[in-house]
Amino acid sequence: MQVQRAVTLLWVSLVLGAIVVLVDIDSILFGEMEGFMWWFPAAVLVTYALLGALIVFVSRRHNWARILLLVLTVMGTILVLVPWPGIDDNYWTISNATSEIGFLVLDGVALLWLFTGEGGAWFARS
């Protein structure tokens, strides 16, 4: 049950993240980050496809997928918390910061469920 909740939470985070990207796509493609225009949509599709595949593998009890998801989440957290050179102060609007923190919380709770209690035991049996 705990793993099902975690997987559902990961899917919710992925879908909400896709919605946020779609809503902000104009500012990304036509704003100050115009250099991203030619490759950004392809990178987003590949990223979301890989994350979706990882969630499927986690739901099928593949421990490597759970560990890779943890590593990617930690790396993503570092990228969110450490300021990038070249990103201006206008990047961190209230809505952007709220969505970034919200996704980190959703993913963090899901990973906590996957690595502790019933979730950890479920993966240990494989």
C-alpha cells in the first residue's frame, strides 16, 4: 500500500511538473532564455519519458530504479538550491519557487515511503 501511494505521488509530481512547464513555455522559449528555444522541447520530452519509465520500473519492484530515482532527486535538489551562473534574479518568482519546493516535497515524501517501512520491506523481498 505504501509503495502504491509513493508511485501515485511520483505520477502526480510528474504530471503537475509537465503542466507547469506547459504553462511557462512561452517565457522559457521567448523570454530571456531564448537560446534554449531549439532544444528545450526535445529535452523536456526525453526527461519526462525517462522519469515516467523509472516510475514504471519502481512500480515493478526494480531496486535499481528506486536508487536511480533517489540519485536524480538529490541531484535535482542540488540544482534547484544552488544558484546557476547566468540565471537572473527574476527567475525565482513566488510561483516558480513554490512549484519547485512543492515538487521536491512530493518527490521527497514518495522516496521516503519507498525506502522506509513497508516500501523498504517490499523492495527487500525482491
